[in-house]
Amino acid sequence: MLKIYNTDILSGKTSEINDFVKGSWINLINPSDDEIKKVCSSINIEEGFIRYSLDLEEQARIDQEEDDSTVLFVVDVPIIEKHDDISLYTTMPLGMIVVRDDFFITVCSCKNKIIEDFEKNKVKNFSTYKKSRFLLQVLYSNSSYFLTYLKQINREAETAESRLKNSMKNKELLKLLNIEKSLVYFSTSLKANEVVMEKTMRGKILKLYEEDEDLLEDAIIENKQAIEMGKIYSDILSGTMDAYASLISNNLNGVMKFLASITLVIAVPTMISSFWGMNLNVPFEHSALGFPIMITISVILTLIVCWWLKKKDMF
């Protein structure tokens, strides 16, 4: 999908256009080969800058041409994937290309909240021709969404934990496992994004004005806060998973101990009835009260075994 947006200097209104006008924003979402070639030929850039951003394994980084006319920024953005009614929080690369002082390009494999906010004009003081500001606004919005998703992850983890307290089900354990994986993805991506922002902060890649530096500092602070929050949540979840693993093991041991105790209790009357079922001379075989006596003996011995097992904390 290819869309072009431009902000009117006089009215400050951003709208979609059809032509490649200088100062416009070109947004590519999972573009076709024809769309990539159309953009590259129209604004004279290499296809590699766009294709790098479509590689799902691409690392957050900064790349630029030798003449510094085109600069590529790749950062990881948070997304939510659905698998069998289970939400998995993960990340994917978002490419931002500053083409001279003419165009700003965003490239991503699928839709994400960060770009959608700019498309719907939800970001204050957004202008397509202010490319440095646009880039920093994306970085700040990205860090903010990481924080938002981390809070959602924490709430889902608490919900899964409360359900586990009542019932040890594999579904809830798998939910916690997916949450733990999400935190690992987020932690790795946030650290990589931090390197990109720190490098941008030095001012050697893009010219930064005072307001831009303040915005970038805010983005870096948000990103650091997300890193710390992710680490805290990951440590808590790791401890919780270990605790539940021990709890499940203890519960299993308790069940096995109870079943062993029941086996011993049942074995007593079974053993006595087996003795008196033999084709031999046994006590009370000619007594009219033989059967009640044997029942009484079985009950007494069973109670003794129960008392002994209770004393040994086997029940």
C-alpha cells in the first residue's frame, strides 16, 4: 500500500495527495514490487533502503549514503499478534528514510498504531515538511506505545496469576509463558532503539534545533523508563513462574502421597480377607460370629493404620 501525505504551510492541514510533491510524507505498508520501484524512480533513491525495512529480522540501526543525501533509520515498534485467541506482544522493524530535504518515507511490513496516529492527525504540531521533527515525533510516540503495551502485559499477567490460584490449567501457564516471551522481545528492541536515539542525539546524523533536542530527550527518557519497567516485570514474572512450578510440583507430591496412603489403608482389610479366604484351617471358621469378628478386626487394624499415617502427616 502506497499513500502520500502533504501538510499545507498556510492552513497547517495534512491531507492525502497523489503526486510526489517536495515536503511530502510517503507511507509504505507492505508495498508491492511495483510500488517500491515507482517510489525509488520518482524520488531517485536506492531500492535497498526500502527493502531493508521490510526484513522482519532487520536490527534497529542508522544507515546513510556516502553523500549523506539519504539517511535510513530503522527502529523496532510494538505490535500485537493473535494466535488461537492468545495475544502475543512482539516487535517489528519500522524504517524511516529522510531523502535530502525533500521527502520523508516510512516503511513497514504491516499496519501499526504509531503510523496510524500520524495518518489520522492525532499528533500535535505534526507537519510533513518538518522532517527532523517528524522523525523525533515517531521515536517519542514509539517509546510511549512501548510503555502502554508493557502496562497491558502486566495487567494480563496479573489476570492469569489470579486464575492460576484457583485452577492449575495449562492454558494459563501458556499465557504466562507468552507474556514472558513478549517481555524478552520488548527488552531487546528497547535497548536497540536506545542506541539509535543516542546516536541521533549527537547531532551528526540530522541537524537538531533546540526544540528537537528537547523532544528527543523526552523520547530517550520514555525509552529508558520502558526498559526499566520491562526489566521489573520480567523479574517479577520469572519469580512467579518459578513459584508456580514449585507449587505444581508440591501439589503433585501431595496427590501421590495421598494415593499411596489410600493404597495402604485399603491393603489392610484386603490382606485379612485374603488370609481367611484360603482353603486352610483358620481361627473362627466354625464360629457363628466369625464373620463379624473378622470385620471388627479389619476395622480396628484399618483405624490403627489411619492413625499412624495421620501421625506421619501422610493424610
